[in-house]
Amino acid sequence: MMTQQEAVELFQSDDLIGIGMAADALRRKLHPEGVATYIIDRNINYTNFCTEYCSFCAFYRPMGHKEGYVLDTETICEKIRETVELGGTGVLMQGGLNPDLKIEWYEQLLKTVKTRFPQVWMHCFSAPEIGCIAEVSGLSLRDTIARLRDAGLDSIPGGGAEILDDDVRQRISRLKCSTQEWVDVHVTAHQLGLRTTATMMFGCGETVEQRVRHLEVVRRIQEETGGFTSFIPWSFQKENTSLGRNVKDEATGVEYLKTLAISRLYLENILNVQSSWVTQGLKICQVGLRFGGNDVGSIMIEENVVSAAGARNRASEEELRRIIRDAGFIPKQRDSLYRTYYLN
């Protein structure tokens, strides 16, 4: 098992190809069948009202702002109907931290969606959102997650992690949940039988030591619970954000590939690592399949948060299948638990 010091030394190394080859070898050991996966789902951002004012976010609007919104249930169901018609199997639903929405709002929404679309996997509500729901509803974290699960929540995304180091969090998202609060949501969800994903947004001025500490937090949770289905690193997008004025350069493709590969090597106990095209583009995503990635994520029928910060990349199912094939892999559609069900 790699130590934190060894990971720091890899970040400081110039041997990009060597690091990539080591990650690729581990990927082959964990996924010997030569398959790379993708999912068809939709990001639905149900509200952009938020009280947290994170400096890296260009999506949120303060409470009462004229550009703020809360989607009604019918609008959300219409978006899900479109997703199903396009072959989608799941929905990733996230929004701002809106104190006007208590748990009953979420329960009603989930129950309505599950009644109309029982086959759709609801991968929803990041750790900060769940913490907010618990707080404004006067509930414990455990009761909140259990009630959401019983209403139709199937799994929880890893959003809100950014860098799991409180010095970084104090600088870029002072009002958002602490590292321990993020950990508590995921550990509690795992204890209640829900799987979750883990993420990392890097390139926001953190040190490589802080990046490695993030990986260590994730690895320790996985050792304890085994509840993470995947790890998804992506790079901070600075356009239209206040933090972007203080971060001189966005992470390069080289830095992305190195971080992806080191993540694969460090998190040997997490089966799936996603090579993301949303922030780095399709070509870097494709190369990432040889730097430890075994999944390329979603075609993203809709995405509003990262695009608000300047990411302009788009992909169709045909494009994702092509870049997977051209990288030497067999493309397979998967569901939210990484179960594949289409050949070639």
C-alpha cells in the first residue's frame, strides 16, 4: 500500500509516463477484461439558491436573487422522462444549499419520481446538501439519510468534497461543510446500505501534500466501510469565479493525468476510477484510460454547474464509445453501480 510520502514524491516526479504505466498496470489487474464503461444519465440542478458563497462556484445565486430558481416536481419529471427516452438509466440531482427546502420537499419529490419512473436510479444530494437538509429540518444526519433512502434515494454523489483538508476548505468554501462533516455523511450512508462516490476537485491552489491528505481520507473510509463505488478527480474551472482571480493557472492536461494516475495507485481499494472529459476534454479523457481510468462518466444530457465556470465540453454516446474503442478498450454502458449490461 502506497504511503503518503511516496504519493507526494510521485506528484513531485517528472516521470509522467512511468507513473501512468504503473497506474495502467493496476487498472489491468483490477479490470482484466479490457472494458471501459460509461453511463447515460442527466444532471438535474433542482435549485441554484445557496447560502454558502463558495469562491469556486459560478452557479449559485443568493437567497432572493432574481436569477434564483427552484424547479417544480413536474419540470423535474419532464427532464427525467426525456432522459429515459434517450436511453438514460439514472439521474444525478444536486443543487444549492436552500434553507427553504425541508426534508418533506425532498421526500415528496423522490416518492413522485419513483412512482412514475421506478426504473430510474436516483443518485442525488451531495454531503453539504444532506447536512443542510438535516439542519433546517431539525433532524439527525442518520434520520435524514434514512428518510431520504426510504423515499427513493438510491445513492449519494461525492460532490462538496473539493479538497478534504480544512485549511483549503477555510480558504475556498468557508461556510460549507468541514472535512469531518463530509466524512460523516458518507460513512453514515454506507452504514445505512447506500453506496456513494468520492470526488476531488484539484487545482484550486492546494499543495500536493493537501491533495494526498484528501486521498488518505478517502482510502481510510473505504477501508472502514467499502461503500465507495468509484473515485472521480477533476480540475477546478476558474472562469466566472471569484477564486479564479487568485488562482494563476488552471491545471494542465499533464497535471490532470498525473493526478488521475496517482489516485488510481493510492486508492487500490476502490474498484473504479473515472477519467473525466467534462473539464479536460475528450482527448485527455481518452489518454486517461491509459493512466488508470476504467470509466469515462456520463454523456451528461444536461450539466449547469461546471459549465457555469467555463467548461464547454460536450459528448454524445457515439463519441464516448469511439474514444473508448480508439484507446483499445471495449465500450460498455453501465448503471450507477457500475454494472454493465450492453455488449460492445
